[in-house]
Amino acid sequence: MKTKLISTLICLTIALTSFAQSKVVEAKIKVYGNCVMCKKRIETALDYKGIKKAEWNMKTKNLDVIYNSDKISEKKIHELIASVGHDTDLVKAKDEKYATLPFCCLFRDHDHKMDNH
């Protein structure tokens, strides 16, 4: 009986430890873009397993993201964003992908402050 109780407690401890390690993480990532189309593209790219929330602010260029670190890494989030043509503070989009963005979304070489998008 004592052995069963100890075994049960050990299993319970292992299960709780595994559950506790499943972390929901909040991060703020700098993502470059300009307009509403950029916002939609960035947020849509993050409709991905493990990401609970992704909201990009056009003015601040900050992406607020909440994700499960057991299912996706922050590095992978940067890579997903870059894969749709947007640079982050850690990963630059491939030039070929960036070149496919609409003109209003080009953030590297164009000043869009006067555009009304």
C-alpha cells in the first residue's frame, strides 16, 4: 500500500511538473511595415499552432504576441514574419519575398509618411 501511494505521488509530481513547464509567454517584437495590408499580412502569418494572440501596431511597429513556448519558439515567430516579407529586429525577410510586397508596404527604401494608407 505504501509503495502504491509513493508511486502515485511520484506520477502526480511528474505530471504537475510537465504541466507547469508548459509556458504561455508574452513578447514584444519589432516588425517593420507601413499600412493596414501589412498588419493583416503579419497577423495572418501568425495564425499558427501555439500562438494565442498576435497584434501589430502600425505606428509603433511593435507586435504583441502571446504564445505557448512548448509549441513554438520566439525565433520561429520571427521566421514566420520574415517569410511573408517583413523584417523583424532579428530576422530579415528574403529580398525576393520583400520585392513582391505592394508599394505601400515597402518599408526599407521608401518614405510613406505622406501616403494616406
